[in-house]
Amino acid sequence: MLRLILAAALAAAAFAGNEPNSQPNPYETVKGWFHLPEGRTMGSTSSVAIDSKGHIWIADRCGKNSCAGSDLNPVFEFDESGKMLKNFGAGMFIFPHGMFIDKQDNIYIADELAHIMVKLSPEGKVLLTIGQKGVASDADDGLDQPTSVAVAGNGDIFISEGHNERRGQGPADIRKYSKDGKLIKRWGEHGSGPGQLEMPHSLTFDTAGRLLVADRMNNRVEIFDQDGNFIAAWTQFSRPSGVFVDRHDVLYVTDSESQSVKPDPNAARGRGRGRGGMNSDYGWNPGWKRGVRIGSAKTGEVVAFIPDPQGEDLTVRHPATTGAEGLTVDRHGNIYAAEVGPKDVKRYVKK
């Protein structure tokens, strides 16, 4: 109990003096930095990562918002100038959602609607698959709506599950696997208490090896050790869709959903992709604006805010998702932000 009280006190201290949306924006937006083959357009994407060479990898949804029935290649490798180097993966995925690249430059992709996590070599060879494509499963060797994947320094694989837009339905947990795909443990349950989850949407590690989780429907970042023990919950980064920590323990959090206007549940009906639609308060987060917040993974202090490029009235025009859902940062400090609604990947560079 004392530990939870101290964690809450730390979160409150970090939030003090950091009014929502008040931080400066030291970045400028770069659009159109990547070059696709003629006739190919970028689809919805929340999957972006950087390899050891500084190359940018993106998994889109085959020019649309799904790869179902498509013969397009969804996995791209670009160099820093935006030149496309590789494009592969046709037929492998339905709905790529989260991406991670390990120290050997192997690519891990969590596919929410295919219910699989696939590990690929940089050449596109399948090295490991967890789950059975098209089968949602609670079994040790299965997955159900995997949203994100992150790999620890020792090779252990962490996968978040659960993308149901109604509270308390479907999975809401973290699975931990060995590097060869054997389940070690899992934790998490529905709720908003310490250690509980609602739509764990993205995963990242800090330099101490702590696991940071974008607990999106609870409007917070939760922090765990690698055994699933709860450490802290931070609300000062708003409603997190994507989280990333760089080698200096700078924390980047993107909010693609916060709305100041309470959604109409009738208008939202059917958006749940077969999962029963949304709660009437889905995305409602008064006082917070969408965008990327940047701060410290050690203290939780927020120091910068990049507003959503869609603009101020986006909550009325685009009630679902705008701006980035996934993000990563290169060795120069440039941010790459993958967008589902606008079907784009923005680059943010320091002014």
C-alpha cells in the first residue's frame, strides 16, 4: 500500500506545474519525406520503428485500413533520405498494429485482427510466429487482439492484448514470452486501479528495463517491472496511443483520441470493427488536446508538446482518431509519427 501511495505522490508531483497543452513546441513538421513506388499510396499505419542503421521501417495496411484480400506489400524500409529500400510481406498480415526492431535488426509485428505476432528477418524471412492467423485464442500459444510488441535486452518478448472499445470486454493484459515463443507469464485485468488495464495500446522499455504501457482507455501511462509488478501510473501525458523511450530516457507519448466534446454513442455505433461499438464516453478527455507530449521517463515531467497537425476543431470533424497512434525516434532526435486516420507518417525535427 505504501508503494502505491508513493507512486501516486510521484505522479502528482510530476504533474504539478505542467498544465495540459501548455508546453512549448520545439519541433517543425516535415511532410512527404518518404517516396513510394509509382501508383502506391500509404495506408493507415500505427507501426513504425528504426533499425541500427537509422533506417525507418513502416508497416501500413496495404494502402487502406486493412490488408484483407490485398496483394500489396505492407512492410517498407526507407533510408534517412526517404528512399525506399525494401517492400515485402504480401499476404502475411491483415491489420498491422505495433512494430519493434531488436538489436539484430529483426522486425516484430503485432497484427491485431490476424491475432498473431510475427518476427521477421530484415530480408522478410519469417523467424517466429506466435498465435494462429485468424484465430483469437486465450491459449498459451495463442493471441487475442495483440496491439503492440516490445523485446527486452535478454530477448524476452512482451505483447499487449486488447482493442475492444467497450470497457470490460475482450482481453486487457500483457503476455511475456521467451525468445523462442514460450509463454512465461501474463498479467493484467480490466479496470482502472493500479496494474489494471483498458486497451493497452503500445509498449516500450526505459533504460532501466521498466515496461511502460499506453493504458489508453484509462488515459494514463502505466509502468511495470518485467515480472508484471506495478510501479506507477502517470496521467500527465494525456490519453496515450503510442509510447517510446529513447536511450536518454526521454519519453515520447502520442495522443490521437482526446476529445473535449462527449461523443454521440449512436454516431459511434459500428466503429468497433465487429466488437460491439464504443462506449458513449470513448475518447472523452476534457481539457486535453491531441498531439505528442515529450518528457522524462525518470521523473514524468512533461517539457514539450507538438499539437496534432489536423488542427483545433478536429474533435468535431474527426471524432475517431487523428494525428499519430505509433511513434519512434531516430539517433538525431527526429520523431516519426504513424497516423491511422490521415494515412501518413510525419517527421518532426527540432527547430
